[in-house]
Amino acid sequence: MTKTALILVDLQNDFMPGGALAVADGDATVRVANALMPDYDLVIATQDWHPADHMSFAANHPANGPGELVQLDGLDQVLWPVHCVQGTAGASFHSALNVAGIHEVIRKGSDRRVDSYSGFFDNGKRKSTGLSDLARSHGIETVHVMGLATDYCVKFTALDALHEGFDVRLIVAGCRGVNLAPGDAQRAVDDMLEAGVKELHVNE
């Protein structure tokens, strides 16, 4: 029988309404996660875990502001407000999330020189987070992905899961987008589906 993992992407306070990098309606993802967790062989949560001097923070680029694009260690990088700093309340999971239902946590973005949207690799694909090996060690063949935000961390997590050889389903009802530009989240969904990710419909 095929074993399936649920990957919960960055359900952290700073991405929720009122957070430092708030995603509109982001907290609606939590009830979807809580409802789905018992149905899976393995539940993995990713967690942005940045040092305060992370170079993806606009605050560390005096000449630039949030949303601007810069070069960071040879890669294009959108600059963000300071968020999910290691050990802060903003980096913690949402208080309503059933953390007891999470089997493993994968932290990412801890190297100040490179961001890490994907739960599998940093943005330069230079270092693995260990998520792929973890899933395989549990016999996982299929992964279902949901969380925040559709147009960044969810998208790159799903695409990397696909490239790692997993059968990947996107739980759209459990995702919300940043939408720096109008329609970014929908374009991200379209990109994932075009790449071979399948959409999974669940009851919200």
C-alpha cells in the first residue's frame, strides 16, 4: 500500500494575519491542516528559521525596500520584511495548529547568505534540508503539500518534491498566497499543475 506524507509549509505566526509578513486569510489554512493530519502516514511541517542578519531581509539592505529584487550570492532574491527569526514568537507555529499531530519538523533558511523557499533545498540547490531522505526512510511515495505561501514556499516545495521523484498533490484549499503582483498565487498553481503536480480537492 502506498504511503503518503502531508507537508505543512510554514504555518508560522509571522505569515498569519497580524504577522510581520502576513498572508491574507493565512490562518484559514490551520483548520485544513488540523482536519487532514490524522489521515497520513507521516506529517512533516517546514519552518522558516532565519538568523536576524539574514540577507533576504530588506532591513539588511539600507538602499532597498521590501518587494525589491536584488542579487544574493548569485541568485535573484526578493527582499522581505524581517520575519521568522530563530527563537521568536513570529517563527513559532500558529497557536491553533495541532502540533501533536506533526511527526517531524524541517527547519530551513538558517544560512544568512541564501534563502530557502523549498522545504527540500535552499534556493541555490546547494544544500539539502534532509526532507527527501526523511520521507524515503518512512517509505513515502506520495506527498500532499499545503500551507503558506502558494506563490513562494508552497510552489517550490511542491516542484522540488516532484523533481525528487515523489507523486505530488497540491491541496489548494489549504494554501494562501502573498500576491506581490495580482494573480501571483494562481499563476503559481498553474505552474505547478503544468509541471505535473496534481490538484487534490478536500472539504475545507
